Amino acid sequence: MQCPYCGKEMTGGYLATGPGRIAWLMEEPGAHAYPQREDEFFLTKPSFWKCGSVKAAYCKACKIILTKI
């Protein structure tokens, strides 16, 4: 997918929660979503709740994440 702002190729991945934090992950999470790679990161502070995720695309250049709802 191309970024609608800069036209560069976006990286596919997932927005995921767990535990209680939202993270950007390159692969679909299992029971918990913990960043493991250099370009993966948490979007919120920690908590202890269930994990959920949606497919999303991240543009490193523009610092945006796009997802279909």
C-alpha cells in the first residue's frame, strides 16, 4: 500500500492491544502483543487486559497508521 501523503510504500502490520496498551506489530499477535522488532512500538501505557488487533499500514516517513474499519 502506498502512503496517501508522501507516496512511499507503507509497511503492513497490526495495531494490537495487550496488556492494556496499543502496539504496532509487524506480525499478527498471539495471546499478548509485545513489540519484538526495532520498528515495533507501544502506543499507550501498560495495563493488564486481553489482546485484540486490526490490520493496519504504517508510514515511517509520515508517522501515520492507516486501518480499515
